[in-house]
Amino acid sequence: MNYKCRGALLALMLTPLLTAAGEPGAGVARVTLANGNVTTQRGDTHDWTAARLGAPLVKGDRIDAARASRAEVQFDFLNFLRLGENADVRLTDLESRHYELQVSKGLVTYRILRDPPAEVEIVTPAVTVRPLKRGVYRIAVLEGGRTEVTVRDGKAEIASRQGTETLNHGRTMIFRLGATDKELQVREAHAQGKDDWDRWNEHRDQQITRGTGYRYGGPGIYGPNPYPYSYWYGDPLWGYGPYWYPPVLGFGFGGGLRFGHRR
């Protein structure tokens, strides 16, 4: 494949991401994992389609993981949302470094790899969770009006009808909605031991942090994938720092999509 064809293919693949990210103040997320029956819904047309790896998600879109399914959404280079089975999430606000998510049901984990964190609000039927630092935030919206928030690592602010509280590392808060909108039962306890979901999340973290993209990328970058199936390449001839390109373009591609600064 010659350079002109490779360049055209790269532009075709990245146009949705660059268009969404280029709007004033607008952010863009993308699907980085979809195991099982994972679907997305566009906020403008309300059409449901099977989730595709790398597909952009914008404000108003939804992602749903059915039974025995899992998914992952990347918001920027350091912020990830992982959905367990029967989880449904709407992206209600997606600005640059400000993300608001609405979890209507199911199990999710929000992961922040490094400080400083973006401004994040995770809204459930009972409470709103605001992560305050890098860490691992597990949220389960269960049947019967029950919501469980666990901070595996980090610290979070929990806002409810009863006010705002801080939840620290290794702690869980359990909320149960009452018969009326004003009734909310709250209980805090030590977090239970890690299960298969937590261990799977740790494995995903290891995949990300071992990738070359994690070393080269920054929190404001949309597009470069930190996983083994994409590459960062040096460019001593042009004098630029490492740039990222997808493997479909092949090794040795001299154009690439550059992220970084001129040396």
C-alpha cells in the first residue's frame, strides 16, 4: 500500500473521532472493548446498533451490555468506564475534561489512571458519585432501589438527598430508596473482598499501563490506543516526537498521526 492510500485510509478511519473532538468544548469517547452482546444507541436518532471497537460516542449516546457481556469506554487517555453484564449507561454530558454519566442499572467500574482527574459525575437513581482523585470506583445499581458504591482505590464525594459525604479507600456505601422520593436509607461498611469483576478490571489496567501508548500519550489526546494492536513510532527524519498509527496501515508507515512536540 503506497503512502497516499495509507494516508487516505487513516483519514477515513479517524474522521468521526476528529470531527467530534474538534467541536468547541465537545468531548468524544470511544468503545475499546465489547465482549458478548454490547449495543450502542445514538442520542439523535435513538437507533440501536452493535457496538464496534473504536466507534465514537458523543453526548446523549447510550451503551448497554446484556447478560454475560462486558464493555469498556475510553473518555480520554486516563479515564475509562467498564460495564458488567446488564449495565446501561447514558453519556449525559461530554465536554473536554468534564464527563457526566447516568447509570440506570447494572455493575460498572470507573477507572482513573493518573492525577489530576477530570471532573466526573456518575449519576444513579439514588446518588451521584464524584471521584476526587486517581482510583477505582465500583458502582452497582441493583433491583429494589438499592445502589452500592465501593472505592477500591482513591476517594469520592457522594451526593444524595441527605447531603454530601466523602467515601474513602476500602469503604462501601449502600443506599436504598424508600417508598417516597424523600426516603433514603444509607449504610457504610468495609468493602468486601475482590471478586472476578475486580480482578478482570485489574487485568485491563495492566494491559493499558504496559502499552507504549501509556508512556507517550496525554490526558487531552483522543485517538491513540494504548493496547497492543496499535503502535507508536519514532520519527527522527521529520524531527517530531513519537506518533501513533493503527496496525492496519502496516509497520514502517512514514505518515502516521502525530501526537507530541517537535524535538
